[in-house]
Amino acid sequence: MGQSNVGKSVIFNRLAGAHVTESNYPGTTVDFAKGFMRLDQENVEIIDVPGTFSLEAKDRAEEVAVRMLKEEQDALIVCVIDSSKIERGLYLALEIMERGYPMVVALNMWDVANNSNVKVDATKLEQILGVPVAPTVATRGEGLKELVLRMKEATPGEIEKIMGRVGTKIGTHS
Ligand SMILES: Nc1nc2c(ncn2[C@@H]2O[C@H](COP(=O)(O)OP(=O)(O)OP(=O)(O)O)[C@@H](O)[C@H]2O)c(=O)[nH]1
Ligand SMILES: [Mg+2]
């Protein structure tokens, strides 16, 4: 899951490879696509959904994503965030964690962030969120192996703890 245009379909196509039942080409996704990938010697189903800003769907494409999340109660969520606009993606990430889904974050567009003045500290973000965070450049396939490896460590984020950590930081005056 993730906002629009962050690279979800590119990641989906790369992970599912030849095992895609219906493909979502890069470009705005309005429906979902399913495929399979190998994880721990098992074939697991993966689903590509349209982008959504939040879990309060504002249009039909967003509704597809939100409905899919509700239907797939035992899903592991890969939350894809555009590293160059990280604060926008965090809102959805927190919402997903609040619902109790195990999650990993793909900090995609890592190349774009690195070519700009945005400096993202993936390790720090991982410490704050308490879920695995992997930088990726989906179009070049970079970081995807690591992303898949980190999926095994995904546990539901403990939202109260995160709020505590965020709160501590916000509340600190120098
Ligand atoms: N530079 C760069 N471009 C990327 C990267 N990942 C994806 N893109 C490009 O970003 C655009 C959007 O990718 P999509 O995979 O369609 O994005 P999406 O999140 O599925 O978009 P929606 O389905 O509309 O929500 C495409 O032109 C991709 O080629 C990346 O890591 N770096
Ligand atoms: Mg898409």
C-alpha cells in the first residue's frame, strides 16, 4: 500500500516476476492485481492496490485499496513511501500500524531523494517506527532482496510506543 505514484506497481511486478496473474503496469492503478512470490521457500500471494492518501477513501480507486486491506486480515503490508516526500507517506503508515497489521516500509525513490537535498535516515526511521525499513530503487531493482528478507521480521508496530517516541521528540526543547 502507499500513496499514488510511489512505485508500488513497479515493486509488485519485480517481486511477482513471471508469477503475475494480472499485471499492473506503471501508471495510475485503479484496480488490484494479484501474483505470487517466493518467501521462505513458500509461494505467497501478493496484491498490488491503487494508491491511497489515507484509509479514509476519497474515490473509487482508494476504496479498492482500503477494502482490500479490510478483506485481507492476515496480510503483511508493504508500505511504499516516496523517500523524497517522506512525511506524506508516514501518515498512511501510521494508520496501517494502528489497525494492527504487520508491516515493512519500502523507502522507494531512494535515488530521487539522494539526488535532492533530502537526507533520509532509514535506520532512525526504523527505530522510531519499530518496523523494518528498507531503502529501494524499484526501477533498478535495488534494495528489493533486502526488502523481502526484512518481511520475515515484520511484526505489528506498537502504535502507543511510537506515539511515545514521537511525542518525546516533539516535546523536547533545546
Ligand atoms: N526514479 C525512480 N522512479 C521510480 C522508482 N520506482 C518507481 N518509479 C517510477 O515512478 C512512476 C510510478 O510508478 P508506479 O509503480 O506506477 O507507482 P504506483 O505507486 O503503482 O502508482 P499508483 O498505482 O498510481 O498508486 C513510474 O514512472 C516508475 O517508473 C524509483 O525507485 N526511482
Ligand atoms: Mg500502481
